[in-house]
Amino acid sequence: MFKVVILGTDINAYYMARNFHEEYNIKVHIIGKQEMNFTRFSDILTYEIEPNLWDNEAFKQVLKSYALNHKEDKLVLVASNDHYVRLIVENKEFLSKYYLFNYPSLEIINNLLIKDNFYTKFKSYDLDMPLTYIYKCNSDKLDLDEINKFMYPIIIKPGNGVTYYEHEFKGQAKVYKVMSEEELKEVVSKIEASGYSDNLIIQEYIPGDDSLLFDSILYVNTKGEVELMSFAQIALQEHTPTGIGNCTVLVNGFNEFKNTNLIKDKLKKFLSDIGYTGIAEFDLKYDTRDQKFKVFEINPRQARSSYYLTACGYNLAKYLIDDLIYNKTHKFKLIEDKMVLSFVPKKVIKKYVENAKIKKEIFKLIKEGKFVRPLRYKKDKNLKRRLWLFLRDYNYMKKYKENTW
């Protein structure tokens, strides 16, 4: 028999816990550094809180202790965010004595998670990316002549998200969209004053609403073979400062732009070329100016919105277990089934999705029953959780009304 340990207590952790519960009728064990309502009020998992879990030595001891208490089982380890991915990979030799997992090498992790590495190391590969300027905080001088070639608005984001969030400050955002040179200087100064000393990614803004964003999930088995791939058009993303970049509504099997086989082949080939293994998520945006899909980033894990693969009949938990426990491989599958995934109520979709084509498709698929909400699981019957989900939906209307992007 096997048991599953998920690191983290966030929305991503819940989604993966649901995957394992649906496929194998088991309760995963979650270990995190703080309580979050996504998993706190759930009946489909067990959890423990370890406040020092991000400390490397504490991390190893906590996982070793759990493993020694479950010697009779094979143990599968899954990360819910980038920080835990890094901790697993950095401690691969130690953890491999106790756990099975599928993640790429530390070199690949560094080239993906440190964004300036991503935009420089992979520049020669056949991926289209936004025009990018790398700025070293508290060391470089802003080359305004170079930056102003992009035209405003301009995007600013941290090159190293892990260390960026270790330096909290008022007004801190995941991504900044600045409208002028003055605002650019103000944001950079505020970030530098926080103590963050790594690089900033300063990029051209690719015009267009949320519906020009795309999500692609791939599973590459431990042998390096791509087994599964999705390609979904996003209808809406979070609009709060800390939530930008997180999808709230997407549609798999729908794409209003033609000739997308080229980009799908590029993504698949890229992972094979760099020797990637594990789950990968590509964030892309379609640039109507040159009709190309521009890659923003690649996350070395499943995304919080990845449940749409399960709703289409392709559960990532099953792919992991078949690979790690049963040594079973699958032929490559491109998921083309139509499915709407939403974290928000239908009235938010109706009011805030701007693209008429995708909105029409969404409500057509809703009528056909091809609509799923990952946090709403009929087998998770905890009453506190149901109340929390009701309040969460209510608050979404307020969030979108008060925040624009």
C-alpha cells in the first residue's frame, strides 16, 4: 500500500488531495507551516502544522519522522508551491531514502524559478518571450533609455519570488503594471527599500484582456517521456495585487486563435530538450501584434487550476502513482475535451469576463454540464467548509469590483 504526503496547506494542496481521494479513496496527509482554510476544514485529508517547516533541518526531520512512523507503506511526496519544490530537490539524496517523488534537477529548478535565469538561459530555445530587461536591485542603475523602448505600461516582477516574499512591505504585489517612468522609479525604490536585493524582471506589457492568457500542463514521467498535455484558454484571472497571475476561470478545448499546434509542439519539445521530469505548468499570453504565444514562466509543479485535467478524465494523481508505484507508462495524450473550470460564481463570470466569444462558450458548456469548481467536492461534507465556501463566493463580487488590472 502507499500513502501520500502533500507539502503545503493552500488551494493547490487541496486540489491534489481531492485528486487522490477521488482516484484512490484515500486521505492524504498534509504538512504545512500555517493553517489555511482551503485545507483546514476538510474531511478528505489529515494535516499537521510545523511553523519551522521552511527551515532546512526542521524540514528534513519532520519528513523523516513521518516516514519512520509509516515504514510499512511506500510514501509519495508532492509539493504545492515553489518553495517546497526547491526543498525537495535540494534534499533529494536525503528524502529518496524514505519517499518517492518526480521533480527535475536542481539546475533546472534554478533556471525556472529564478526568473532572470529563465529569460537568459533559455533564450536560445525555440520559445517566444516578452522583451525583457534585468535589473539588479541596489546595484544597477536603471537604464531608462533601454526600458523606455518597451512603451508604457510596463510590467515589473521579482526575479526570485521566494526571497522576494521574505521581505514584506506595504503595497507588495506579485506583479506590477506601471504606467509611467515616475511610477517605475517609485515601485523599484519601494522594493529596494524592503531589503530585497535580487533581480527584478522589467518587461513589455503584452496588450489585451485576461482571455489572451493560456495555461498548459504537462506530465513528464521519470523516464523523461511526455505522457500528458493540456492547453486551455483563460477567461478571467485574479485582480488583487497579490493574486495577479492566478487563474479563476478557464476553458479547456476552446481556443479562438488558429494554428496552435505549433506552440504545443514547442512546449513539449522544450521539456524533452532540457531533460525535464515531473509536472510542468506554462503560463502564456497570445500577442495579437505578431500572432505568437509568449511564454511568461514555467512552474515546476501542478497549478492551483489544474483540476480541469481530472474533470476531463485525466487525473494527475493517477499518472504520478502509475509512474512512481507501479512503473507503468502511458502513451502521449493531448487533452482536447471541453471543460470549464471556475473558482468564482457564475455571476462573476457573467459580469467580469470581457471576451464575448469565450463567455458565450462558457455558458454553453455550463448548460451541457461541462463545468467544475475544484473547491466544491460533494464527498467533502464538513459544514464549516461549506459555510466558508459560501462566504468566499460572496466576497468575490466585492474583490472584482474594487480591483482592476
